[in-house]
Amino acid sequence: MTEIVIAAYRRSPFHFAHKGALVKLRPDEMAAQVVRALLDDTGVDPATIEDVVVGCAFPEGEQGLNVAKLIAFLAKLPESVAGATVNRFCGSSMQSVHQAAGAIMMGAGEAFLCAGVESMSRVPMMGFNPLPHPGLAESFPQAYMGMGETAENVARRHQVTRADQEAFAAESHRRAAAAQAEGRLAGEIAPVTVGGATVDGDGCIRPDTTAEGLAGLKPAFRADGTVTAGTSSPLTDGAAALLVCTMDYARAHGLSPLAKVKSVAVAGCAPEVMGMGPVDASRKALARAGITAKELDLVELNEAFASQAIACIRELGLDGAKVNLDGGAIALGHPLGATGARIVGKAAALLQREGGRYALASQCIGGGQGIATVLEAV
Amino acid sequence: MASGNGVNPPDAGGATTGAPLVEPELRAVGAPVPKASPPGGAIRKVAVIGAGVMGAGIAAHCANAGVPTVLLDIVPGGAARALAAMAKQDPAPFMHAGAARLVTPGDLATGLPLLADCDWIVEAIVERPDAKRALYAQLDAVRKPGSVVSSNTSTIPLAALLEGASDAFAADFCITHFFNPPRYMRLLELVTGPATRADAAAAVTAFCDRALGKTVIPCKDRPGFIANRIGGMWMQSAINQAQDLRLTIEEADAVMGRPLGIPKTGVFGLLDLVGIDLMPHVAASMKASLPADDAYVLGMRDNPLVARLIAEGRTGRKGGKGGFYTRAKSDTGESLKRAVDLWTGEDRPSETPQLESLSTRDIRALAQHPDRGGRYARAVLLDTLAYAAALVPEVADDIASVDAAMRLGYNWKWGPFELLDRIGPAWFVDALRAEGRAVPPVLETVGDGRFYRVEAGRLQAMGRDGTHRDLPRPEGVLLLADVKRAGQLLAKNGSAALWDIGDGVACLEFTSKMNSMDPDILSMIGKAVSMGKKGAFRALVIHNEGENFSVGANIGLALFAANIAAWGEVESMVEQGQKALRSMRHAPFPVVGAPSGMALGGGCEVLLHCDAVQAHAESYIGLVEVGVGLIPGWGGCMAMLRRWAEAPKLPRGPMPPVAKAFEMISTARVAKSAFEAKEMLLLRPTDGITMNRDRLLAEAKARALAMVEGYAPPEPKAIRLPGPSGKAALALAVQQQVLLGRATPHDVVVCDHLAATLSGGARDHTEETTEDELLRLERQSFMALLRTDGTLARVEHMLATGRPLRN
């Protein structure tokens, strides 16, 4: 059987939308800089790349048209390289990896650039022209439910208290701040230039975050709710890229792969509790890998909201100490289209750094679904 | 007025705001009436030294005028802190966020080089002559030749400030005395010295008048100038007499406020507002600089109560501990007003004054009333008005300057001489004589006459020689009050009038209560359109000199009709409004709106239908209909959609204009200045802004005339709207506000109708929605909402309390 590997991973620094260092950077340009950095790292001949598959949750405006092909042009890839933009909302760039893996399994290519991008500063969530189906909005309003409301629903149904959420969020910041301070994030970050200035560090992490401090925030989505801005991932600008290829290709090009793709899955769920999407998706992916959650050595579980991350950890029986070792999206940020590539790349890199055999990367997805990838050490 | 003899005093308060009343002989003093120079004249960059309340406020207002301004303070970081604090202040010193970026803060120790290219340097530091003189020496070393330096001192004579100064400095120096807050108070007292260059004073006058919108009143170099000299005397008398005549502070304020055309804070409320601790400072400074036999000085007395309040830190509203009035929480958590007893000094629950004299609506009747309220009014008026009358020519050569200073500096409706005209100068003189008081010369001179009169349609004021002369208006000032005196009336009904303002331009004036929009105004608009079509005039300006342009439609009429289920009548009134405003928009002549103050709801919709607007900077414009459970029904929704659809920077597609209009209308957001109104597209980018209210009508008229040549009315334009899908998107946004507890149940109902209207109803977004269709949707939604209990409850609540009901 063909072995598929994550051969390289880089991402841009992540910064707050609307007020961070990347506000003025076009998303296509941002993604192109990261893709270029990844290629320069690996030294592979770009002409050997089959396709650039770019995940984006709101592919319009500056991240519209077929932004993947435009990113290929901007990154100075040869015209022979194809490009496809993929949308599975928050799971978009993990979907890029899955599509590449599927294509490789079909013999439809050897090497793929799987990237993701979102400028939440420059293209608003919901897009510029939200036009929901009026009939569906009436008969099945949860199809369009706001993400914050789903996080509140999860907190209620799964009895995740506000204190639990705040402790979780504070821990996410603590881990991310430690990783940043100890230089454990620098290796994955591809510095980007914005108007002549170089941005090389993350901007969302708040090292001084405490559970007590978070307790003072007002609910962000429901007057009587428990979810605050501090226990939600922030609106973020960022991009990430992976090189997904066959083991043979990696070896032939002198690359040392980070991890093998063992199995993948997606699964739908009730949209009003979309945050629980990782549960079924992860169970399916674990079953396909032939392992149980107990056998996982580490997990990258996207923290869209603390409430859903906690509920998923409990439901899947994960060991919190193995989840998001360098912090998660609450601290690092969640540029929708880019997060999937980040957590697959991070899980792969951690597997190499920390040792162990199996890693899981999984995310919840607005509208009611989850996506999961099981990685195995090389 | 009780007096039946003589001419009415000038309608100088309320409807007619103070004009720069500059007597010809004053020009010689060194403050010529500004000629039509470009706004700002020669002043293109300003510096303010001292970032206290006044200095920071002056700097902010210079920035409002679009002029780069340096703000320096002696305390390191003080200017930057003042700048940051102003961003949060309410009422806001800045007219819009962009203005704040024009202010460069700095420290005095290091920032002096920043002054090298400033045309005008305003000193607003501590009121100590030695400190000021030391600063002037520093300024003189760095300022550019010919730059003007002025002090914002309120107490120190110009001559004292210039001791030891070079001749060149003295030639460039004057006093510019602003009132607090500098953005909002329209008075600027200007004092020039014998050495002041005429062109320096002219440059500052032109800048303050045109760029800062101030009425510049030249004053003599006397302590307290005009306003604080008379105002200080008035406050002192009002306190002393209240104590002597044993009034409660509530009684004193009730008498000293509204009945005399003085803000309802009266005297004790005013002291709480400005700070009680200011009193001893002002008194000490006046005592030091005025002759010992000045009536102001003679009336000074130690006031143990005031001393105690200051010692206890109860200096007024600013300190949080209250002053003469305090607020305390009751057992049930209710906020209760308490008041100090002037005799015992103890706090007690506030009482509503019960004085028979308060039921009089005539100042002379009040002053003649035998109860303690009447005796109080009489005593304070005798003190204050006699003092003011005696100050001509000591503080100013003409009575009109004195009146304007008190109107604009203390927000009095009538100045001292206007008050005397209302009371009757002859009666007043008799009252003075009856008490054995001296009669000031101008009161002797006026005799049985009045200080002001209207002669051949022109307002005249009495000079010291007893002859009446026309009040000169500076070039570029056109007041509707003057037009009206001359009687150039074209048409009139119960709520509106149409005046000929010359050069073939007509002015449509609202005259209804609070200028609320009613059927009479609509029919006057219709009449103006038909008269204009027949060639009665070439252009139309819509303007009035009320406190507010218009507070909106008369919702009382709508409620009345709803209560008797006269739905057809209501709908036809809505339709009448739509038709009137549309006919105005498409009339074959240009229409220019010229608002000042609030232009809300229907008043805003009138502006949205004008071909251009020349707005006073202090215009507060907004579509506030949702506050009473309605939506704009006179084309306001349509106009905002059209404007956002034409906005060049908005993303394409059917939704962004709708979302923008929805956000603004659903939150009833009101622009806090004409600049903000531009940001909200309530004004177009090409619309004009006038800083000086007295120049508004003339500039609106000029704008209208400039449009006459080759004028073509706008064509009706269909627009592409998102239809039901867009409405669904807006409903999602409303739902999020509901969850956050920010939208009430009836907000949801109102928003549903607003969303349906703005998104174009049932029409698919591949089709265009015509103006007729949009107006029909507006009407439908308006009528549907008026039939809901929630909307009727809002209307009733607004009429009863003046506040929106959150149901």
C-alpha cells in the first residue's frame, strides 16, 4: 500500500483580525508567502507538484475566484501546477490533506501542496453577501445558527461550567506562552512581510491570562450564557501549508517526513451542537486506523470554543495532558481556512518531537460536522 | 409682556441665536469685522500650551476645524493623557474620530520646537502672571515672526501679561477668552491692547469666527471682561439674596432659571455644574483687580456654607460627592435628590417649590409679586441689571455686545438689556429710585423708550447717545430673523413659512412646536414646489433658527389617528409626506437643506431628499423611528439604500448596502456632528459644513445659487435588492442580538418589518426594485407597525416621558 506522509509544515504567524499585524496583508499574498517558504525549506522542484489544494471558509473577495491557482502564481510555481480551492468551513485545509491523500491513493499524483488561509480582517465571517435560504432559515434555523450559540448549547447539554471553560482557556494560553517563550513555535512559523515589515511571531497569545481574569468577562453570545470572548477562539488572520506526498517521493527528494497519514474521516452531527463534530469523526478515523483513543500518544483538537473542546475530550475519553501540547486555538487563534493544515502539521511535528506512535488531529465544523485525521510515526 | 407701550424687544433668545453684534466704533479698537477671507484666514497651524480642561478643549476644537494642532503641557505626558481622556468624554470635545489625529501632544520641556511653524499659539496655563510671562519669553524665542500669541486668561489684564515683553511680542499678542466647553460654547471674548497689530487681531477674529464658529465679541481690558463680570455679579447676588430672603435652593433655582430665560440649573445648580470651588478663586481675583467701591466687590461676603462644602470636598457634580444638590439611594435603591438648606446647612430631601410667583409668565409681574419668589427675582434683577447697565462703556461700548456675551457665554435667552426691555426700562428705573439706588447713565438715556427697536424692518440698538442705529451684520452673515423683520413673506401656514431671502432664493422655515413635521409643513413643501415651478424663485433653502432643525414627525398626530382607528388618514399622511418630499427632490430647481441642532426622523428625511445640504457642524442627524416602534416612512429607507448602493468603497453585491442601512436605522443611531453624519452617509461627501451658525444661511444660499445654472433634477432610479434571502440574513443578525439581551421582543417585530422593507420585500434579487415599489414597502411596514400594541405603547411612552420605551 502506498504510504502517504506529511513531509513538511509551515504556517504564518497568527494575529488578531482587525487589530493585529496582518490586517493589511491580502490573504492570497499571505498564503503565497507561506507556500514559498515551505518550498524553499524542502528544496523540491516545484514542477514535481501535482496540485495546490487550498482550504478557505469564505472564498470570496481577496480570497475568492480560485484562490489556490492565484496563490500558485504568486508563489512563482510553474504554470504546470494546478490549483483547487476547497471549502469545508473550519475543516477546509484538513480536507485539502484528505483530498490529496485520496488522490495519491488513486495514483492521481505524488506530491501536493495542501494549504489553508483566512483573513478574517479582510473577508468577514458570513461573507460580504450572506443570503440564507429563507425557507430553510424558517423551517430549520439551526442550519444557520451562529457559532457562539452552538457553543452555549454544548456547554448546557454537556454541563461544561464557566469555571471549567476558563481553566481550560487559561491552560491553553499558559501552554502556548511557554511554547513561544521556549522557542518551540518558531520552527513552524514562516515569517511574512507586510508593507515592507517582517512579522515573525504570533500575536494572539496572552501570557498573563488567568482563570480569575477571564471570570470578569461578560458573556459574548447570550446574556445568560457562560461563553465569553476569553473562552472562544479569536477572529484571526493566518495561513498554513503542508507538503503531502508519498513516502517514495519524500525519500527521493531527501526529505525526512514528519508523520504518515494513517486514516481520515468526516461525520455529520446536529448543527446546533456542531462543536461535538469531532466525536463521531474521530471515532470513525480511529476505527479505520484500527486503534482506540487510549492508544493515542498525542492529540491536536481544535479549540473553537473551550466548551466544545472540553466536551469532546470527555466524550472521546482523551487524556487532557496529551491534547494541544503547545496550546490551542483559544490562545493561538483560529483563521478558519488555515486551522486544519495547522493542526495536522502540528500533530505530525509533535509526533516527531515528542516520540510516540499515533496522533489524532480533529476539528468541529460550523453547520454540523466534524473531521479527523490519524497520523502514525514514520 | 405686561407692558403695552413700546416695541417688542428683539427676538434674540431661542429662535434667534446671537449674531456677532459689532458696533462700528469698536472696529477702531482693533477687531475689524472679518472680510470674506478663506476659512481660517492666515492661520493654518495652531499650538495650545496647557492641556487642562480649557487648553485641551481648545486644541480639540481647532482640530475639529481641520487644522493641525500642537498641544503641549508642562507635566510630562500630560498632553497625551488629556488627549486620551477626551476620546472618552461626553459631551465629546472632538466632532469625529479623525479630528483627534490632527492633535500632536507633547511636553513643554521638549516640544517647543514644534511651535516654529504655528501661526497661532494659545496659552492656557495656570492663572499666574509670572508663570505666563515666563512662558511668553520661551515662546518668543521659538515662534515664527508674525505668529499670533494669545492668552485664554479669564482674569488677568492684558497690560499685566505684557510687562517686560518685547515690542514685537506685544504687537502679536491679544487675549482670546473661550468658554467651557470650547467646542459647544459660542462666545469668544477678544481683548486687544494698544500695541496689538490690527491684522493680528483680524486673523484671530477671522479664524475664531469662520473656522471655530465662534461669535467674537471685542471687550475692553477689564477684569472678567463682559460675561464673567456680569455673570459673577449675578451669581453672587443670587446666592446672597436667596440667603437673605430665606429661599430654599430649589425655590431660588426655579425663580432664577426658566422664568428669566436662564438655563433651568438656575444659580445653585449652575454652581454644582461648574464647581463650587471656583467661586472663591473668582471672587479673590475680582476683588484684587476691581476698585473697592465696585458693586461686585461691595457685595462680597464670607459664606460659611460654601466654605464648608468645599472643605468637605462637595464641590459639585465633578467630584462625585455632589454640592448644593446631592443624590442618595433610598432603602429601595431608588435614587433620591437631596438639597442643602441655606440656613441650617443640613441636607434634606429635595422639595418641589410651591411659589405663587412661579405661575406668572411675565418678568415684570414676577418682579412685582409680593411673595418671596417675587421679592427674590426683583432683588437679583435690580442688582444684576443695574450693574450691567453701569458697565457700558466700561467693558464694552455697546449694549448689543453685552447682551450677546451673556446669551452665548451663559446661555441666557435674553441679555441684560433685552431683559430690561422686557421688564420696561422706565419701570426698572423707578424701582431703582424707590430703593435709593443710583441709576446708570444708559438707563437715564433710554428713558421711556427701549434699548432695541425695529425700524423699517431692521433691528436697531440704542447707542450711548440715545439714538438707535442698525445692528451691523458681518459680511457673510445672513439671519433669517433679519429677513423676517423685513417681512419678505411669500407664504405661510400654521407650521411653516416661505421667505424671500434675496437673489431669487426662497427659504422654507418650520415654525411648529419643536419644528416637528406635520401636514402643514408637508403642504408648505408642496406649495413651495409649485411656486418654484411657476418661477417664484430660482432655488430653495430649508432652514430655521430654532434650537433644532426638526425633532421629527409629530407622532402625537399619528397616535391620535391610531386611537380612533383612522388608518386611512394615517396612511394618506404617510403618502402625503412621500409625495411632498419626492416632488421636492424632483422639482426643477435646486433645494439645499441647512440644518443646525437635531434633525431626526422626518426632519432627517427632509434633508435626505435635498439636492445638497449645507450643515452646521453642530448638527445631530439620524433616523430614529425605531425608538417609537416605526420605520422611516417618507423615503428615508429608500434614500439610505440609494446612498449606500452608490458608496464606492462598499463590497459589491445586493447585501452590503442593505446591511449598512439596516445597522444604522435599526439602532436609531444619531450622528453626533455633521462630520459623523458624513461618515454615516446621512450627508453626502459633497455636502458642506459650516462651523459658524450665523453663517449657515448665507452659505446654504450661496450653495443653492451655485447649483442653479444648468440644474437638472435627479432621475428616479431602480435598485437591486436581495429580497427574502437578504431578509433572512438580517433576521439571523437580530436573533444574535436577542440572545445577548440587546433586542427586546418588540425590537424583533420592528426589525422584521425594517428588514422586509430594506431587502426589497418579495422581489428576487435578479430584478430591480423601483422607487415606487420601495415607497410602497415603507408605507406598508409603517402601517403594519402602527397597528401593533408594542408600537402604540412606544409612541405613548415617548409622548409622556420623552424617552424611548424598551418593550
